Amino acid sequence: MPNQLKLTGFEELKREFARLAPVAQSAAVSIVGRHATAARDELVRTYPSITGALRAGVVLIPRVGRGIAVVVTLRSGSDHAHFYEFGTVHARPHATFIPITGRERRAATLDVIDYIREQGLTVDRPHD
Amino acid sequence: MIDPNEVDRAVIGALAADATLAGLLPGGVFWDLAPVGSTAFVIVSLSTSRGYDELAGGITSRTFVYLVKAVAKGTSSAPTAAADARIQAILDRGTLDLAAAGCSLMIARWIDRVRYTENVTASEIWQHRGGRYEVTVTPV
């Protein structure tokens, strides 16, 4: 008789995953949205305001992700944002956007992981 | 203990020691701002940094992300393009002398690109070209 490995419960597992995905996505939308908003607010607070254009150029754009992906884009779009962030001949760089968004992105990832763990699943340490 | 200031110096030192880069941008390599009068130079600036808690709450490695850009006066982008390529050759998967920094290099790598033109006046134009580089170190 050949060796045989029989696994059962796949259908139940598939049904559980199918049930979890929309719920997890809904939670992730809330978590990512909260951190993206915090990043936007901090960016606006941190940018100097002379003409107001730098702060006015900060825009939060929710997007429809593929599948259950949750995507929010934060953009600093004023004409001189890159001069402020990366510097000019006469002004030093003021790295602002990248540190703030990086911190909030990491925090959002950890919060989503916490949520998934609360649902009883195991999540390995994420790569940065 | 990791001395971040010495990590900064190691990055600047690696760039300043390169004769090819010095030939392309003879003004030199500077932190944040170049001296008045310089017309072709390299700027190094800290973009962001973070530590990693790996063992018993102790920070075992740190990542520093540097903005490194070639800056040159003029409408031609050729000098900054050549310098950008040379900077990448030095820093991307390159080596750094971190003996004074109390750490060893885990990886130095290119992350993303920065390029823009600055019009100070209608007749004074500057080219900025470079990238952001991640330098991850661990204590020795």
C-alpha cells in the first residue's frame, strides 16, 4: 500500500479566509486612514508657512487597491516642495516628508499586524 | 556604542577620497550646504534614521538614510549625471571606513533617485542630481 497523507478541512479553511478578508480589509482601511491622516496633519504642522503654498500642497488621496489592498497616497505637491525637502544652492535640505510618512507607515503596519493577531492568526515579523 | 557623527564623516570621507568624483565636481563634498562661491560640488544630508530593537530591548543596528546629490551651475546636466553615476559606484554596495564610528557596515545601498533644476534667476541655473542611500550599521 502506498504512503498516503490525507488532509481534511480545506473547505472550512477557505471559507474562514474568505470571511476574514473583507473584515480585515475594513479594519485596515480604518487603521491606514488614521495613520495617513496623522501624517498629513503632522506634515502640515511641520512645514513652515510663508505663502501657505507648501502646506496647501499636502493632499491625502484614498485609492482603490487591487483585491483587498488598502492604499492611501499622501502627496506634497507644491511647486517648491522638492526645494524645501532636498535643498537649494542657498538653503539646506529639510527632510520632512520622508521621516514623517515612514514613521506613520511603520506604525500602520504594526497596527494592522496587531489586528490580524487579535483574529487568532500568526504574523511573522515584517520586513521594513 | 555607535557614533552617528562618525558614520556621517565616513560617508563624506568615502566620497571626498575619490579622485574621479573630485575631478567631476572639484568644489568638494559638504554637509548640507556648500561654501559661497562653489559651483560644482557634492551635498550630503541626513534624510532619516532609525534603530532596531533586536535583542532584549537593546538597539543592535541602526539605519541612516542620506541624501547625496551632485550640484553644478549651468544648463548642462552632463556633469551632474556623470557625478551621480560615480556616487552610486562608490556608495551602492560600497564600503565605508567605520573604525571611528564603533560599528561595522551591514549594507550601504541606493534607495531612490532625486533630480531637479533650480532657477535662481533667469540666467542662473543649477542642476541637482543624486539619490538617497541607506547605510545600515551594527555595533562592534
